[in-house]
Amino acid sequence: MQGVLTGFAVIAVVIGVGYVIGRRGHLGDNGREVLTKLAFHVASPALLFTTLAQADLSVIFSSRLLVTAMSTAAAAGVFVAVGVVRRWGVGRTTVGALCSSYVNSGNLGIPIAVYVLGDASLVAPVLLFQQIMVTPIALTVLDLTGGGEKRPLWQRLLTPLRNPIAVGSLGGVAVSATGLTVPGPILDPLQLIGGMSVPAVLLAFGISLCGSSMPGRGFDGHPVLLSVALKAVGQPLAAWALAVGVFGLHGAPLLDVVVTSALPAAQNLFTYASRYRVGETLARESILLSTILAVPVLVVVAAVLG
């Protein structure tokens, strides 16, 4: 219980600081854009590289990861199906699918894993899966479907290698898989730079709330409500059903997979939406509402399964 409240309190404070900065104009008119670019092009790739370079890749073979992958696919698949029927567009549907299934495994998942599950490493499978598989695929789709001049096929196939987030993630995995040790003079500056990622994302998110309307209304109302329902209720229910019915998990392993699936949408999804200028309102409102709803959901999950 304490871990849930602690994790959300930390996020709320930093977002609140961003909101105050935005209201007072301390960073000027382009403050949010600068923070977003800093996180996307520099800080987040450094954070992902240093995190994954030191990760134990054996966790990718666990049954818990299979539950995470399948529940993620289920939640995202429902949103994509509705998006296709409602003709919400590829970019907007991709952002909505991410908001429906991509959990905040870093700045919120880690403290909750420590205080609720008792082990920070339990969030590693989710982090690895999202950064190795989900992020490169989603950002490649956004790259290929965005505006601008159409590129030759060979350049399109190499799209993931030009994306800084994907490069940082895949580079970290390569280092971990080969067993190499990154020298301190290289690792230390990267860790220092990577430390800017989460604060930059949260501050940019807080700035974006200035002047925003009530969530769940307007042009993105239906996509927002659908993504929030899938993230807050659909994904944890799918994880529970798969864990119990398919993999026979119970006790602590069952609590682990349901808690991680019940985490809200990650703040860096707003960074992706802002970078590609598609679904920004959808991402912002989905993250905000799913974060609010995650508090009672996680409390119930911890009480029932804990």
C-alpha cells in the first residue's frame, strides 16, 4: 500500500512543478518542446542503454513475461480493432494502442515493485519486453506512416536503426548479451545524462496540462475513454485470466504479473506522440486518467491477491 502511494506521490509532485513552470512561463513558449526533444533524442536513449546493458536477459524466458506479452497484445489489439472500424487513422490508433497497454514500468513501476512486491528486479521483464519489442515496432509504424517524403524500401527497413530510442535499447541489449562491461568513463556520463529522462518527461507533461480542457471530451473523447478502460481494467484482468487459466500461476508470481499489468500508461508515450505530432491530446489525457485510476485499482489488487 505504501509503495503505491509513494510512487504516485513522487510523480504527482514533479508533474505539478512542470505545471507551475508552464503557468509562469519560466521556460518560454518552447519549453515543453525542448524538454520533449531532450528526452527523446538524448536522455531516454542513454537511460535505456545503461539500464539494459546491465540487465539479466534470462528474464525474457520466464512465464511472467509471456503473461505480460499476451495481456499487452490483447489490450492493444482491442484498441486497434476499434480504431480500424472507427477509422481513427494509423498514427492516432498506434498512440491509443500504446496508451492501452504500455505500462509505466520505470519511474512508477520500480518504486511499486520495491514497496509492494519486495523486489525491484520483478519489473525488469516488462521493461525489457517494452523496450526491445513494443517500442521499436510502434515507433517504426509512426516513422513509416508520418508525413514527409516517401523513402526507398531499404531505408524504410532500416527505420528502427535511425530512431534514438530503439538504438539505445538495442545497443544495451547487445552489450548485455555479449557480456561486455562498459568502461566507467563511458558509463558514468551516460548514466548522468540518462538521469534527466524521467524528470524531463514529467516536467514536459506538466507543462502540457496548462490550458488543457477536461479529459475525455472533444475530438479524442472516445479514444481516450477506450484506452483508459483497457489500461486500467482490461489489461490487468487479461493478465489475471492468462496467469491463472493458462500458466497456473498463484501466490506471489500471480500478484507480480497483475500488479505490473495494472500500472498506468507511461509518461514517455506523450514524448513519442509529441515527437511525431500525432495523438498528443489522446496521449496526455489517457496518461492522466489512467494514472489517477491506477491508485484504487492497485490498492484493490494488492488487497485481494497480496
